Amino acid sequence: MCAGRAHPAALHPAAAASMIIECAGCAKPILDKFLLNVLERTWHAECVRCYDCRGNLTDKCFSREGKLFCRNDFFR
């Protein structure tokens, strides 16, 4: 969960197989074994990207107004 500063991404086991969960980034179903939760929303790992430069956010992220940013773009 990013709350305006950096936090490591949290992995959680997927819920029951019958429950279809949509990715916050692409709106497609997440069928992976694990779910990636950032900003209290669920994502595919490849969809967690900086809003400005579109770079992958693998370790830390920053947020403003519900959007994800890398460190460089957040402080720009």
C-alpha cells in the first residue's frame, strides 16, 4: 500500500478460485496464484507502473491522488 511515500509491495495468497478479481491497472481478471496489493487495490505485477514514465514499480512506489509514481517522478 502506498500512502504518499514508499512502501514495499505486498503479496497475498489469492482468494478462492471461484472469486474473479479484476486488476486495478488493466481491468482484466487476475488468474495468478498470488495477488499484488498496492493502494488497497489488486494488480497484476506487470501493471504496477509509474503514471508518468510507465516504468515498472517492483520494490517501492509513491502515490499522489491515487496514482502510482517512481521516486524520480514523484519528487519532480
